[in-house]
Amino acid sequence: MTVGILGMAFKGGSDDPRNSLSYELHNLLYVRAESTACSDVHIVDERFVSAEQLLGVADLIIVATPHPEYCDIKTDKPVVDLWGITGRPPIV
């Protein structure tokens, strides 16, 4: 399974990655998932893919930072929304 993480910043609307738990989440998934993809609309990092690319390759999407840009995610794939910004029901 490929797991995509949307949002690597410390808090929504920010480009500050310091102390962001998204990186810890990535490290955990890196050893568990077949592959991972990360994206953030505010952080420029050559290791990240665009949100559109992430939605295309990921089997499971995790909204890890509540950037307003992620409120209207259009996908039929399962989304784990840790912040409740998408209005999707939680996945258990």
C-alpha cells in the first residue's frame, strides 16, 4: 500500500516544518507501508510531490496538517482526516 501524507508543516496555513509530527508519522509509515508520498502546499521540498500527484499514487491519504487547501479534497480513495477539515466520516 502506498500511503500519502498531505501536510508536513507544524500547523495549518504555515510553511514552518519545525517540530512537525508529520515527519514522525512519515518515519513510522516508511518502515510499514510499501511506499509513502508527502506533499505540502506551503513547504518547498524536492522530496515532496504535488497534492495532485499524491492523490494519484496513494492508496490511502492522511491529512496530517489542516491547511485550508485540503478542505475540498476530491478523491474516491480512503482519507484519514486527523483534523476533521474535510467533513468526511472517520475511518476506523
